[in-house]
Amino acid sequence: MPNLFNNFKECFGFSHTIMSQVCKTSLALSEISFKFPMGVATKYKKVSSLFIIIFVILIIGCTPKNLLKQSEQQNSDTVENNKQQSAKVIDNFAIETTVNEEAETKNQTKVPLPNIITILFSSQDDEALINQFINVLEIGVFNKNLKDILFEVKIFNDHEELKNIILNNTQAGKIFIGPINKADTKVAKNLCNDNTIIFSFSSDTELAGNCLYLINFFPQNELEQLFKSLDESTKVTLIYPENEYGYMINSIIDEVINDTESVLVNRASYKNDLSNVREAIKELGKYELRKYELERQKQILKSKTDKESLKRLEKLKKFKTTTDYDFTHILIADYGLNLLQVAPLLPYYDIDPNIVQFLGTGVIDDENFFYEPSLQGTIFPGVEKKKRQKLISQYNEVYEDSFLRISTLPYDLLGILNYIYKRNLNMDEVVKLLNSSTIRFDGLDSGFYFNNNMIERDLDILQILNGKALKIN
């Protein structure tokens, strides 16, 4: 993998603007794979070798060497297309004029934005994730031709250092990117004021508010899109693990489904170690009851001698239970290796995916699940991979590393920043922009906007078929 810091040193060498402070780092970023369920709080391993580290991505006249090499292979049309894809406003093309006129009418204070954006990472965060997020921002700056902005990356060891970083950088209009986890984000939010904006990648929706905006994949947004795509005959049952993610899905499903034409008819949970998952599935699908009913029908048919009865008896001998389900859809609220173990047990205990429609949340958007036989035909909310394929290919070529599904988050965030800085919006205008749910930005994960300081997306409904997730609505 190309050394990111070497790229930065190259930038400094070519730039006419030299930072007075020499940037040094001992950050050793591993190439381990890092994945976590979207919208799920994640545990990070401690990296004892990391100390407080500050390094700066200098944007003025600076492009990573590998990206320059790649750009030589692109024609002018492709370059222009990259520029056009940056933070495009979909529903309100007159947003810049509208915001400026309102601000002038109300005589609001014009607060210019500093050209330095601070990125906050903890030394507890996963090294591979830090590395990739920074690399994605580097690619985004190049693709969107974003100039005259400095991105400084600061890595803190504890909450006291995080507080000091924020308190020492509270000039009017200051923008922070990060932190990632819940505890750090809570500290950052407590330091909110009218001069700052913080874009956090935390999944804890309760932290949204004040100057803090959350950028992640949120299950409520996903479930709303999923259930709205189903008709009034839909009867849903839920099966979920007894962990943080499962409890969250269970806590929000009633509110979400009550705003749709679907009906929730049953639910069951199982321990996170899967020790009782078979019993949960049997209970949910009324396996024993349906098995008893099938045996009862067989005994009745055995007492008859007519051809139709004998023919039906031969047919019923092929089944373990009846297919008389009291639900039409089953939502499987699990992820990772557990999902690959739970999903096959459903048809094993006669919840037939050819009769019952399997549903998933956004965490199922992983190619590891697309070849699982029991998940074929499963539908879930998301965006087709082709929407982000160009960035994935570019990242793989430049950094020779696998692209993490969640790394579209910083790329789409950069689209917002690109829109803000290229139009020279002031602080008041930025706040208006972020607080308007009528404005859509065109991102890799669909059109998006902020609602109550949380990102929401206009998602499609995808279906898993033969190793792919294809749009069906």
C-alpha cells in the first residue's frame, strides 16, 4: 500500500505554501480488514504505539503522486464529470441565491469559514479505518478539485486531549470531522457552540443536535424505506439477536411500521451466542404446531382409499410441516457471521423463502451474503454497487487495498464541504443548508439530506440474486 505520509511530504515539497511546523508521524497503519454493521456502535482495539499526532493535508497546489499518474489516463470529459458529481443539489437548484437573500434580508451576522478543517480520530480507533477514511478524503479532494482548504488530522489519546483540541480551535465557523465512537462524540457535543459545526460518524442517534450532525447508516431510515415499499397485505414477523443492534431494531420497528400499510404480527429473539436460536425459530414459525397439523392431516388421509386422498397423502409425505404461516414476510435483524448461521436455519425449520419473503436491513449489503442459498430473493433497502463502483475501482488502483463499505461516508461528506466552500457560504448559510430537509445532495449512497441533524437517504429496494444485489423498485 502506498505510504500516505510520503504523499503528504511530496505535497509539501511542491507547494509554495510551507507549514511552519514540520509534520511527523509514527503511525503504522495495518492492512487488516475492518467491517462493522452500518448504524451499529463499534468496539475499537487500543493502539498503544499511537501518540497525539498531527499531520496536515495541504490542498493548495497539491495532488498525491498516484492520483496524478491516474489523472493522466483520464480524458477531459471524465475530469469534468468528476467535478459535476460533487455535492449536487437535486430539489432546489436556487439554494445559493435563496440563502444569501434571506441572510441579507434578516441582517444576519456574516461569519466566514476558516480554510482549515480539523479531522478528529482517537488512538482507540481501528488503524485500518483511520487510514482508509483519510485516503478516501484524499481521493475526494482530487476528484472534486477542492482547493484552498487545509485538512489537519489530529489523533487524541483521551477525552482531555479531545477537549483541548476542540477548545483551542473554536474560531468562528470552525468545522470538525469526527469523532467516530459514541463516548468521544458525546464529549465533542458537550463543547458545541454557535461558532462550530461537528460532523461525527457515530451511530448513536441520541447524540444528534446543536452543532453536531451525524453521518452514518441509520436503521430507522432503512426500515422506513423498506416497509413503505410493501403493500397492505403484508404481515411481518421479526427475529432479532439479544444484542445492541437487535434491541435497537426491536425498539423502533413498531413506530416505523405503524406509519405504513404493513402489520407486525409476531417477534422472537435469541441469545447473541445463538445457543437458543433453534428454539426461537421454531416458536416464531409455530413449527411444532404446524408439524402436528401436518401429521393430523396425514392420519386422516391414511384412513381413506380414494385416489385423490392417496395422491394428496403422497404429496404431504414430502413435507415436515404445513405451509400455513400466519406471516408473509420475516425481518432478519442480524449481521456478520451470525447472519450466515441464522439464515439457513429458517428454511431448515420449514420457513420456506419461496413462500415467505425474507427481509434485511442495510447491514446485509455485503457481498459475503449474496451467495448464501437461503438468502437468495431477500430484499433490503440500499443502493446498487454500480453507484459507488468508480470510487471503489479508483481506490483499489491507487492504494492497492480493499474498499470498506462504510468509506463512502467521508466521500459524501466531502461533497457537502465542496458545495459549501466553492460557493463561499458563511456560517449562517451553512446552518440553513444543513437544517433544510427539502434539499438533497447527490451522493454515492443515493440522494441525501439532514433531518434533525441526522443524515437520511432516499434508498432503493434491492434483491439478492446470484451474487448480486439488484434494484427492484
